[in-house]
Amino acid sequence: MKKVFLTLTMVAGMASLSHAQGVKVGIKGGINLATFAGEDSDGAALKVGPLAGVALNLGITDMFSVQPEVLYSVKGAQDEDDSSFKQNLNYIDIPVLLKVNADGLFFEVGPQLGILASAKAKFDSEEVDIKDAVNTVDFGYVAGLGYELDNGFNLGLRYNGGITNPPKEIMGYQTKTRNSAFQFYVGYMFGGK
């Protein structure tokens, strides 16, 4: 019950904040098509994971805005030869995007900080906690495009690329992999376009 109350309070707060000039608040949700990229990523295949969170759009001009977000994002990969083996890396992602708006069509690009919330390896029905073997912080970047209707509904496609290695160095050896995800999302900006 506390979670429901907190969620409703946050949505009401975001809706009232959206009436401030040049400031819009929104929600979004979608899916990640995630895998590992890099020199040591052989055998990593795409896996599907959820994406959800909130956005704050700060208008600079009619064409340009800055949009920080806080997103829960499930990344990782599954084994190319055995889809029952998966690594689920759950992050709180905080991108700060420069957004270019052109009559509903928008482009966005910017840096991102990912904070590891949990990490598990799953084989069939058995799960093992691997958080101690994964770096807590993941630096990366975001680039994407989308379309926003006048009423505030929007949809978008992004590429979310990691710069740092998720696995920690083990006995002097650092695996050269990084997170790589295509993100499809739908959202709503309170206050319209």
C-alpha cells in the first residue's frame, strides 16, 4: 500500500510541476534488446528486458531542451548456443540528454551513468547472485530518435552503449566487454508537447 501511495504522490507531483513554463515531466516504459559487445563478447546473444522510469524535460528554446531521466533498465545477455543461460544486470540508469525537437520528430544524445542494482546469472531455473563480480558503475552514452504527439504521447528508439567493462578484474585479467542495448519505449509528457 505504501508503494501505491508513493507512486500516486509522485505522479501528482509530476503533473503539477509540468505546469511550470518550459518544464515538462513524463513517464516511459519499454524493452531493452541487450547483449554484450567488445573484444571478449563472443557467444553473447540478445536478451529482452524491461525499461521504465521518469523524465524531466527542461526547455531551452522551442527546438532544444535538456532531458535528465531516471530509468530502471535490465541489461545483460544470453548464451548464443544455450538460451537457458542468461546474465541479468539490473541498473538504475541516469542519462542526461540534449534533445532536438523538429515538429514532433526529436533526436536525443548524451552521456549516461548506470548504477548496478543487482546482477544474477540464470541457468534453467537456478539463479546465482553475481553482483560481487560486476562493477557498480557503468558509464555510457545514449543516442536516439522518436516522435511526440501534441497531447504528450511519444515513442522512441535508442541505442544505449556502455564505455566501461561490467565484469570486475579477476586475478589481474580484465574481460573486454561492454553493455550494448537497443531500447524501444513509449511515454507520456504531462502538459503536452
